[in-house]
Amino acid sequence: MAGLGPGHVAPANMQGNVSLDNERESASSSGESSETPAKVGSSAGNGPQKIRLKLSPQAERYARRDAPRETRLMAARGALPLPATELATVLFALMHDPDAEVKSTARDSLENLPQGVTDTVLTSDTHPAVLAFFVQHLEANESALEKIALNPATSDASIAVLAASHHKKIIDIVSGNQERMLRAPDIVEALGSNPLTGRTELERILSFLDVPADLDDRPDPDAPVSDDEAEAALRAVLGDSMAEFVSQFVTESDTAEYDVDGDPEGRGIYQLVQNMSVFQKIKLARLGNKEARSLLVRDRNKLVAMSVIMSPKITDSEIVAIAQSRNVTDEVLRVISRGRDWTKNYQVKLALSTNPKCPLPIAMQFVNYLQDKDLRTLVRSRDVPQGISTHARRILMKKGKI
């Protein structure tokens, strides 16, 4: 799996049951659409899925289960007088043939179609299950994956797989499709968890989700959202199943401490948060209380963690704690470093300078503002990168303090 991220399975179960509709019969079929993404968008863990393929009468006679074996085997070799898309669909159907030789021959033919034929298939109104096959087969081919990512016929499940791609150009294409992201949370989940999803893509996605992507666009912290407003907004997005817990997510406890590095599993709302979708987490990050924010700021999904920083309810003391934390992503620390109001606080400068998770160029920038006693601590510290210690020593030497 060189081209797709770890932990993602094929967007279509290739061991599913394939049934055929021909163009003359499809109008009177049972109503089960051959283009339904849900039929072809399930992971392998959900068991075999029924995949319905529409073929012309000419193409269908090669792929029917009751066709003579010799006919199916001949068709599996790929030498058929059919348009490119129908040829690929026939071969895909024969990949599910009960005869092992037919099955393996069809797979080999589909994987080795001429480049021009493959390009036509990837850019045409091809069945989503066939495109899902090519997502896996061509995972290292950025040009081919680009065609699939731009094809409206590609299922949302396949796009979610592409969102985990190791190809930067594919990430840029997928993150620019607002319509897909809004209807398929799995795409947002994959993009936010992909290390290759950079600042530009993250900010674009957040803007699609109505989360301010620029610190200057954050709501005025002196005019915070009331608990009643937050509860109403959260109740709308969390649904009835979590309605009874909404006040627990919103109400601030007088005794609760903000502990971004504490054990999350021992906290009351941990399991509830873990079972939320990425959209629900983002909304909770924006409107929840300190306890919710301290959990979500270290979420592996960068979009969720960044939404905490953009919350209109976040406090300066929380920003200091987050800047000190080694359990947050470097993207969160980058966002904090760009906050002019936050970095006026000496404790934030100190935290960013001494946090080994902070990107080195950013940390070194803030070392220049540290007091002599903190510079001396950095010189002796084994918990910071060597470059930070060396830079602190250089500053002290220039001052004649060492």
C-alpha cells in the first residue's frame, strides 16, 4: 500500500455479490439503483455487499453466470468489441465469477488494460465499484488517482480512501470538494488525520465547515456564546441520542481543572466524545466547556484540534497549557504561534520555546524573547532539541552572560 494511508480498506468489497441489469431490463428492475454509493461504499469488515452492474445486452451475454464457460473465459481475456467502460465493467463482473480461472484471468485483464482504455474508464460515468477497484490497483499512480478524484461517478467511500493518500495533489483535490465533505464525514475524518494535509488545506476545510480559519476572524472573546446558545447548537448537531448529555458538555465546573496532559479515560465524557463523528467533535470543540476542549485539543484529527484553538470560549490560561503540552499536534502549536494576542504573554513564548513538539524554527524565534534565567535553563536542559540549547547559549554569550 504505497500510495494510500494506513488503516484504510478498499471502498468496495471486491468479494461482494455481483448482479447484472441490462439496459432493456433496467427500467423494470426492482428499483435498486446500480449507482447507489452505499451499495459499493462499505468496508470489507461489513461483509459481502451486493453490487448491481448495468450492461448493454451485447455486453451482458459475456458476463452472465449461465453463459457457457468458454464464452466467459474468452471474455475474461479482454478481447471484446465493447466500449472501454463496458469492457471494464464486464471484466469486473467476471472477477466475481465462481470459476477460479475465469476470475483470475479477468482480474489480470482488468489490471493490464491499455493506458488509453484505462484513462477512458477513469474519466467516464463508470460504476463506482469499478472505480473503487482502480483506487486500490493504481494506488501508486498519482495521475490515475487524480482522474478518479475528479470523477463525479466516484463514490464518497472511494474519495475517503483517496483522502488518506500519500499524494499531495490528491489531498488538494479532495479538500477542495465542499459538497462531498459536507455529506460524507469520513472524508473529513481522513483528511484531518492525514499527515500530508497541510495548513492551506486544513484552513480551507475549516472555512467550509464555518469554523474561522484565520485567527483574526475569531469571534470577540469578550462577547462569548452563552451556555443556552451553546446547548441549543450542540443539541441540534448531536441529536436525540446525546441530548441528555448536552449540559454536561457545556456547563463549566467551578472545581474542574484544565488538564490537557491528564489521563483522558478516567474522565466522564471521554467515551461519549470518542463515539462522536468528526462533525460533532468540531462543533463540540467550538462550543463545549473546558473539559471537552482539553480532550479534543489532542484529538488525532487536526481539524478537531484546530477547532478547539478557534473556539470563542477558549481562555488565555488554556492557551498556555496547550502550548506546554506534548500531547498536541505541531499544527496546533503553529496556530498558537500566529496568535499575536497570545504570544504577547511571556508564558506562551516560554512554553513554545521549551516544547519539543513545537517546530524548531518557531521555537527558536521565541527563544530570542526569553529572560536570562530561562535561557540558562534551556542551555542545561536535555528535554529540548540541541538547536534550542545552542541558540540559547549563543544569546547569552552575545550578552556576555556566559
